[in-house]
Amino acid sequence: MSEGSSGAGVMDARQFIYLPRWVKMCVLAATAMLLLLAAASVYEAISSKAHGDSLVFYLSVAQSAALVFIFFLIVVFSRRDANVEQLHLLVDEFLKGYVASALRKVSVPAIGISGFDVEDEGAKDIFGRLLCMNSKGSEFRVWV
């Protein structure tokens, strides 16, 4: 990301809580595994004949894991100073990067096109951006 991203080892002051990416991914994986394990334990307790008190325990673990997972996603991956200008920059980056990359993979076997060269035409407004897809003499202008 253009302004909001941080390089390796660089602290991003716009985040609520700064943690290195590897720590975020480890905590996210641990909470997701805890949630899946708790869900599997609840299923096992329900499917067995003797649920008893273990079902209540497994349900509370699943509920706690879900709460930690959602809290972690919201707080650690959120930003403090998002504004409209920054949103426009992120949308432009998304359209020029991700959408253009996806359009390059489009193929039309009926006319022998296996991929496209995608160029940004520069025209944009509140509704999107104009991209031009070229391949083998065929040109498609796409408003995304």
C-alpha cells in the first residue's frame, strides 16, 4: 500500500496496535486453530451419548475463541486515521493493481486470446476507472 504500508521492521504509527506481520499471523493462526478445535470438540460432545458438563465447557471455549478472533481482527488490523483521501488512494491501488492483474488472466479461447495487456487509461471518477485490454489486435475498454 502506498502511504499506509510499512517496510520490514518499520513501525506503522497509523495502526491501533503495532505488531510485526509474523506476530499477527501467528496469533491469527493460533486463535483460528483454537476456534476450530473448540468447534470440533462441541461437535464430538454433541454426537456422543454422554455430553454432560463437557459440552458447556467446550461451548465456552468456542465462544471465547470466537471473541478473541473477532477482537484480534478488528483491533490489530484496523487503522486510526482512515479518511476519504486515503480511501481514494487505496481504491486506485486496488483497481490498478489487483483488478488489472485479474484482467490480464482473462482468456477468450473462441478467438484465440490467452491473455491481455492491461493499461490504465487515466480516466477516473467516483464510479470507477477506465482500463484498456489489448490482445492480438483486439481492444476492449472496460470501466471498472
